[in-house]
Amino acid sequence: MKYYTFYKHLDWTFILKATDEGLSSLHLYENDDLSKLEHNEEKMKPYVTYLDSFFKGEITNDIPLDIKGTKFQMAVWCALMDILPGETASYQDIAESINNPKAVQAVGNAVGSNPVMLFIPCHRIIKKDGSIGGFSSDPKLKAYLLNYEREQDKHAHR
């Protein structure tokens, strides 16, 4: 069975989708077809709690994920999870971290196909020149998340 719920933060409405094994999708809601999913607040509670904690700047426990990807995508997504809140990395940094330094464009494609934004922090990837670069979602959301995490990081190190 697949489940879903919505999560609102400021002007953004996210949709979370999960199976009994874990979270399978988190993205901005854009009139997704939900006809084959069950709206279930109880099943989705751990993921909503994670997002509540995330937006309070709190470190949270690992959340089970049920995501599918190629071996390469999974390697990239694992590398993204090593980037701490308040920090950023470039596509080149990720390519090097997975021992495939020439795969910068492929890393970009894998980052862009991340099915669970925030849980796998693709928003922490910026261009080599320091500009914020692309985002599979709303670029204003990426800028907000980067600024938010930097501010949280500053408060944590006072």
C-alpha cells in the first residue's frame, strides 16, 4: 500500500508519499494524481515529525526510505547525506567523493532526480563558483533552505 499526506511550510505545500517500508517521495505539491494512494496521517506521522524538527533546526533520527535508483544515483544520494546542515558542496565535490571525478554532469542529473528532497539534502549542492545553481523544485525554496540552515548553524555555534 502507498500512503500520502501534505505538509505546509510558509508558502510551500509539500506532498509526502510512503510505503510500509519507508518514505518514497517528497516534493512540492503540484496536483499529483493521488487516486492510487491512501491519505493516512498515522502512517505518515514519522515523516511529518521529521519535517517539523527540520524546520525547527533540530537534528533528528534517521528515517526509513523506500527509494529506487541506479547504483550510481544511490551512491550520489548517499554522498549528499554526508553534507551537514549549513554546509554546501559542488557537483564536482560529489563526483570526487564517489571516486568518479569526471561524472560531474551525471552527478547533476542524479541530484536532480532525488525523490526525497530535504531527507536527502540536494538543496546543499551549489555550483563550483559558489552560486546556488539549479533546483528540481522552486529556486526560491532552495535559497530559503540554504539561508535557513546557515542561520541555524550560526545559532548552534554561539
